[in-house]
Amino acid sequence: MVKNVCVFASSSNLLEASFYEDAAKLGELLGKHGMNIVYGGSRLGAMYACAASVQKYGGKIIGVMPQRLYDCGVGNPEDCSEFYLTEGMRERKAKMDELSDAVIALPGGFGTLEEISEMIVQKQLGYNSKPIVFLNTKGFYTNLIKFFLDIIECNFAKPDTQNLYYIANSPVDAVNYLVRYNPAQLSFSGKF
């Protein structure tokens, strides 16, 4: 059962409104389903829109932030039921992974891409069997998913690697996937 959901998302406050709206809707649904959020620990961007909404609808906020970012004044320990400081970004990802049962990537920048890519590889290598979801708000991840298919078509990955992640076209779709997720039904062979 999924309880703590790691959400990777943008920290930008300059996005189009629909990105924050989907983030907040996702947070609402997570909270209403009794789920908590593990996130980057700030009051910035879509990541905070999601976290604040989780809390508003009954879930807990678990923040994980590198010391360097915290020293810049962007930390949000006040809203968090748990708040962890890490030495750097690698330790941050490891802590977020340790604390979570599932992962959702909302639209984001290079940090989000790097974070979700590592989680896919971890799952591919058998280090976890967590559900991994891309929330494809406004088709944001469509070109990336096409690139993933190009990777497979060129034999850099096997066809069943598509089963390592799920593409959700709405917050409702994302949460429904988490609710029904069964790692025993995972159709990834794990063979290289």
C-alpha cells in the first residue's frame, strides 16, 4: 500500500497557472486518499503547491533539503511534520527514496529530470519496485516519452522497460494508478 509519495516538481514561481493547478489537485487527491508527500522542503513552485494541498486535505508533509539550499533561506520546516537536512543533492535523493513508497514527477526542469531518471534506473536494476508516475500536464512529457521509445527502438533498452513507469494525463489518473498498483503484476523482466 502506498502511504508516502515522493513528488519531484519545479521550484519555479514563473510557470503557467495550469501547472500549479494540477500540482494542487494532485496534492488534494493524495491527502484525501490518506497519503503523505515527500518533497524538496521549500515554499517554492509547483512542489509547494502540491505539498500545501496535501496538508490542507489531511496528509503530512515530509521535507528533505540539502544544507546549502536551506542556508539560502528557502527551507520550509514550519509546515513539515518531518524535515531532513542532507549534505548534498545525492544524499537528498537517497533520503527521499528511503522515505517514499511511490514517485511522481510533475513537470519540472533538469533537477526533476535527473531525479526521476535515477528512480527509473533503480527500478530497472531491481533496487525497488515502487510505482513511478509522470504527470503529463499539458503534454509536458510527451517528447520525453517519445525519446524513451527511441531509446528502445534503437536497442539501448528492452521493450519491457516501458513498464517501469506510468504516464498519467491527469492528477486523478496518477492517484488511481497508485491506489491500484501491485508490484507483483509488474511486467518488467529485469533481464538485461
